[in-house]
Amino acid sequence: MSKIDFKKELKHLYNASANETSVVDVPSLNFLEIDGAGDPNKVKAFEEAIEALYSVSFPLKFMVKKERGIDYTVMPLEGLWWTDDMTQFSIDNKDIWKWTVMIMQPEHVTKDFVQRVVEQVEKKKSPPALSKMRFETLHEGLSAQIMHIGPYSAEGPTVEKLHAFVREKGYVLAGKHHEIYLSDPRRAAPEKMKTIIRQPIK
């Protein structure tokens, strides 16, 4: 049984140039999602949300493999970031941030699979954020994206470069700041970490 890597199947969405911003059309994709608020470096809820997402995503993968004969690689963590007043959104003031952390699920994953796995995880581990999880479809559509290489704390110039591109091409920002974390911060050197910065536009 060959393993499907959806990062490769959806290469135009999960790979990006670090030198140039590109425009992509993001289709509807399914995600496990958990919402929260506050500085991700300070609030325990952020860590708990990530724990819950992975505690369901891996058993889901094994259930699909067992019942449907389809094996795939669990997708990377992603995050949507915003503030109620987006003019106040700043890398330097994370305390007022709101966020959604999420993991994309392939089309083979159904609501029934998710419900069954959540019930199993609840009985075995019951991570604190499990009850906040939802399974939803996100359609971002037209978006600009670029690869940031380096620590999260140094994303500012990359974000500015993306926003400048959006203005120069005559677009306007039309959705939440989106980040896709391709590197594991526990293993990768900070200066080598890869993060896709995506911004829906119109």
C-alpha cells in the first residue's frame, strides 16, 4: 500500500517560493479546527489545542487505512490569525490576537470517522481542548502566498513583502492571515524553519 503525501498532491498550496509572492486559487478543503485567543507563546489554550488536533488526526489516519485501505501522511499544523479590528493587527501585540489552529483532512475523512475517533480519544485520553474541536470546510479562494524561512518571530518583513505585492497588483486583503507550519519547531533549527504565509485577496 503506497502512502499519499497530500503536500505533494497539493504542491501549489503546500510549497511556495521564498523569493517571490505567488497567487493561488485555494479550493474548499476540510479541516479539524479549534479557536482561541491571546499570545500563543503565553496562553495554555494554544498548546492544548495543538495536542487535541494531533490526538485525533493520527487515529483518523489509521482508521481510514484500516477501513478504506488508503494510507496518507498527516498534514502539517496551520493557523489563522486575526484581530477584531484588523487595523490593530500587529506582530508586536500578540495579546489581542484571535486564532484558529487546524489540520487539513483528506476527502477520505468523513464526519462519521471524525465522530467515532473523537469518542475513542475522549475515553482514552480526553485532552482538555477536545470538546472545542470542529470539522469544517474552509474555502479561501484567491490568495497570495510566500515562504518564510526562519523563526516565527522574524516573519515581519516577509509579511510586509506579501502585503506590498497585494497592493502593487491592485488587490485588497480579504480574509484572515494564514500560516502553514512545514517544520517541527522541536526538531528544526530556528533559522531553517519553513512557514508558508498566505493571505486571501480580492
